[in-house]
Amino acid sequence: MAKTAEKELTEEIQKKESDSVLVKLPKDREHQDDYYACLNGKTYLIQRGKEVRVPKAVAMIIENQERMDALALERSEKASRKFA
């Protein structure tokens, strides 16, 4: 019976690892604080400058935010050139 519980735990760990990815968020002058993300009511505080394992959906949140930040910067620069 103990083998079954151990096997189930091992399978659960393997499933969680397959449903997650490693991410490493930069830590620099602009980004010192840990990164906060929320998914379906569960919060994640991701330490910058270290590789951490997060669910794939959280990694997608990070990627989408980076993409939106880049787009916002591009549009802001375009608007500034228009009025310069």
C-alpha cells in the first residue's frame, strides 16, 4: 500500500513538472522588485534574477505582459516623434 501512495506522489510531481516551465526574470535598475502574477485567484510572487518553475499559464502571462510593454513603448515613441 505504501508503494501505491509513493507511486501516486511521484506521478503527481512528474505531472506538475510537465505542466510547468522554468523562467528567469531580469533584475536590473528598472526591475528590482519580485514579479507578482495572479491566475484564477492563485497568486505567484516570482523572484527576479533566479530561475524558478512556474505553471505554463503563468509563463504566458509574463510573455504577454512583456509583449504589451514593448508595444506600448513603441507606440509612445511613435507618438513622441509625431509631436517633436
